[in-house]
Amino acid sequence: MEVSFKTPVYVIRPNFSESLLDELETDIYKIQSDSPSIQVSNINGWHSETDLFTREETSIKTLCGLLMTESTRQLMSMSPDFDPKKYDGEFGGWININPRGGANATHHHQPWDWSGVFYVKQPKISDEGGRSGMIEFINPCQQSSGLAKKGFMNAGLSPFLRFRPNPGEIVFFPSYLLHSVYPNETDDDRITIAYNLRLNEKK
Ligand SMILES: [Fe+2]
């Protein structure tokens, strides 16, 4: 039996219609052409307004429904003690387009509770060993780095967790977790949709 602290990071692979990613891409470029970027953690990338969950595009509405369903399902499966009927879920989200050189500086999403990133487009890379397009999470327990060097890197004690998600995947994590995104080193855009969830206790 394992008894320990842990910081969960999930990769969810939801089912959806094959055309959704293309429809999202088309609608996202239309949205970008109408609105300037806002500046948050984005470096050389476009960041939409944070109005994702109130937008009217069919593809965005479909995706928002999917993100709400999959997030709730994930929370219920990770903790049988969690009862979604006790909370009103409040969601917020936005779109990121990172062209060549686009990246995101280290940040967290507090005061939200849970956060996720959906990958609409992740360019193919020529250098498998490189870090283009990787998301990197920082272990909140940095004191573990000494143990990681002594052979426990893959036992949950690594100071960093970094990987390159695929299109159609959701990376889901607690909002307190610090993370960053490595620069896009390709000539294709990387398109992601980031979202946050707050669980407001019902009165
Ligand atoms: Fe983020």
C-alpha cells in the first residue's frame, strides 16, 4: 500500500468527433484576426480574452462542454470523497497561439482550484530530443532533488515533470502547480486552450 503526498497531473484523452480539431482551428484563427493579444505569461504568442466559456462559435461551445464533462469525471475518479452535487463549477478559459519562438513563462493559475490545457495543434518536431512544445511542471517539493539524483528520478521525486502533449489531449492539474511552456521551434503554430475551474460550495 502506498501512503504519501502527491501532486496529480493527468493526461486525459477524450472522445470527440474527428472534425472538431479542424473546426476549432478555423474558428480560432477567425477570433485571432478580430482581437489583439492580451499580455499574461505569453512570450511572443497570442493570448485571447478570457471569455472562452461565453463564446458562441459551435466548435468552442462543443469543446467547453467536453472540458466540463471530462474535468468533473476526472475529479470524481481521483477522489471518491468528492461530491460534485455540493458545488457549482465556475469555469474560465482562453486560447493561446504560439508561433515560432512562442513560449509561456513560469506561472500558476491560483486562486482557481483546477486547471487544464487542451491541445488543438501541436506541430511535429524534427528533433525528438529537443524541448519544443513541451510543458514543464515544477515539483512543489524541491527538497526532493537530492534523492532524484540518487536513482529516484522516476519514483515521483524528480524536480520537474516535462512532456510534449499530443493534439486532442487534455493536461489536467491543480491550479497551484507552477508550470511553463518551452518555445515553439517549428514554423507551424502551436494552438492550445487553457481553462480553470473553481468549485464554489452551494449555499
Ligand atoms: Fe498555465
